[in-house]
Amino acid sequence: MPTRDRKVRKQRGSRTHGWGQIGQHRARGGRGGTGKAGLDKHKWTYVVKHDPNYWIKKGFVSTKTLNTKVNIINVGKLDDLADRLDSEKKLERKEKKIFLDLESLGFDKLLGTGSVAKPMLVKVAAYSEAASRKLEEAGGQIFQDAEA
């Protein structure tokens, strides 16, 4: 009979398995060692040495922002987009300028990377300052929701 099995097999049916009526072998199971009690008192040296960021606040993240995906387009892609829409015969013109409704095309924001050659009127919900400046230099303009 293996020696490691002897104690528990002998004690089957007994209430305390030989550890007496009170003490560390009674009640509450084996509790583990991952409790957080004492990290600001008697376990403080552990915190300082192994987890110095324990008390740093981590902030709050809204659940609304976790699920939103912002579709962006850069100013440099507007010429290609206008050419593609023109070949598909879906390009609108207002005041003899190209009119792009980026909201209906599925874009939420216009950013300023790249350059634009043609004067365009662009309708978009949000845009950067660089995008606005580059479109105005080319002779165009940006409209937000209610303005167009």
C-alpha cells in the first residue's frame, strides 16, 4: 500500500482526520494565497517591491465608446473617390463644384493627410483643422449636418 494514501484512508469516517477539534485544519477550506487583505498594512513591503502600481487609479471607460467604430477618410483620397463616383455616374455637382456627401457614403470623419487638387464641397459630420484648411486652399468648403 503506498504510504501517501495511508493517512487519508485510515481516517475515512472520522470527523477531524486526526487534527483535533479546533485549529488551522478546521473550517474554511484551503483559502489560497491571493487575498488582498493587508496590502496597505502588514503586506505593504510586498506592494512596494512587487506591485508598485497597485494604488494607481486606472480611470473609467464608457461602454458606449468600446463598441463604436469611426470610419475615417483622408483628404488625399477624395480625388480618387470623386473619380470613382464619376465613372459610376453617381457624382453630384453644386455651384459647378464636386459635391461629396461622405455621410451617405459611410464615412464619419475627414482627416487632413494628403492633398486635394479639385475644388469640392464636402458634407461630413466631423473633420480636422488640417482637412478644412486644405479643402479651402483648393477652393472647396466643408459642410456639417444641417448646413448643406
